[in-house]
Amino acid sequence: MAVRCLITAGPTREFFDPVRFISNPSSGRMGYALAAAARAAGWTVDLVSGPVALPEPAGVMLYPVVTADEMLRQTDALFGPCDVLLMCAAVSDWRPAVRRPSKVKKDGRGLTVELEPVPDILSALAARRRPGQVLVGFAAETEDVEANARAKLERKGVDLVAANSVAGPEGAFGAEHNTLVLVGRDGFRRQLGPASKDEVARQLVAEVSARISAR
Ligand code: CTP
């Protein structure tokens, strides 16, 4: 069966002047591992990626973006025909309310930057999903990992949430290894890993494959 998969990966950046931004420590590794695993499963892969220092995975269409707005526009354009969405990107939740056109000069005093929320990409896509599409969100949590992930299933309108602990030195950001707890609306729960991000990605793609075949 031909499967078309849309994957987001990496962080987003939100600039408040031409040389300064807020972001997060996402390396993009999990999303890129998912792209490789999806490709290995024979899926057609569109990868929308924030700024990362990783080689382009072979055999996928890569769409580089920087800001949450750019990621929203690009995923929106690719979402219609996709069968599977793996929303792995660590979207920076706020952006500076004002982006100044020239570099802010230091004057020896502090600087206050007002932040406003960015659009919730996953919720926006889920609101116009087609029957048969499988939507997977990711939950980066520092506490109550599983309970928070379950709450996101409903809030975001997705089928599965893969929960990730990002707390402390064992956290997922930038690490080689990962443990995900995959939860579903029907009470489904399965732990993936601990294993390399490549292996965890392979297991997640296998879970999603099983759901597509069941439909
Ligand atoms: N997400 C998104 N757009 C945003 C923020 C998050 O699409 N502006 C997606 C992430 O890619 C992930 C899921 O929503 O798949 C959950 O992200 P997470 O940061 O864990 O949760 P938030 O919704 O931001 O909630 P909170 O920060 O309160 O935990």
C-alpha cells in the first residue's frame, strides 16, 4: 500500500532583531530518524525541518523552514494528501511581539522582550483532517509525562501522542538514545525503547503501519 507521510523535525527560531532569536535545544535527530525509518518502510516522505546540523536523509523531500509561521505554511501546503503526520518538531511556543529591522544596540541596561504565542500547527492541521489520516503528536514533558501526553490527545485532536521526557541529563534533547511512551485514545499504551533514536523511530513507524493496515 502506498503511504505518504509528512514529518516535522527540529526547532523553530523566532527573531527579535536580525541577529538574535529565541528557540530550544532540539537537535532534529528524532525527526530525521523517523524520516529514515519511514523511507525504509517504503513510504513517500516530506520532511519539514527547522534549522539543524544534520545531513539530508536520502530519498526524502526536504523543506527547510525557520519560524513557526513558515512551518505552518509549509505543512499546511503538504498536509492534504498525506496519510500520516508525525509532528515531531519542537515548535518555539512564543515569538517576540516585535521584530526590529536593525540590530538592538547595548546601552548597559537590561532588555525586556515581549513575547506572544505562535500558532499551534498540530491543532490547526488536526482541525481539517480527513478520515483515514493518522496523526501523531509528540509531547516534550519535564514532569507527569504520561498524564500530560494523554491530555494532549484530546486537546490536539490526534490519534497518538509519543511522550518524551526532556528533563535532566537523561532528557531527549540532543541525545543519541530515547524512550517514548506512545499513548492512544482507546487507552492504548506502549513503551518504545530505551534504544537508539533510529530503533525507536523504526518501532514507531511499525506501530503506525499496523494502524493504517487496520483501516
Ligand atoms: N506543536 C505545534 N505547534 C506549536 C506547539 C506545539 O504543532 N505551536 C506540536 C508539537 O510539534 C508536538 C505537540 O504539538 O507534536 C505537543 O507539543 P508540546 O510542546 O509538548 O506541547 P504544547 O502544546 O506546546 O503544550 P505545553 O508546552 O503546555 O506542554
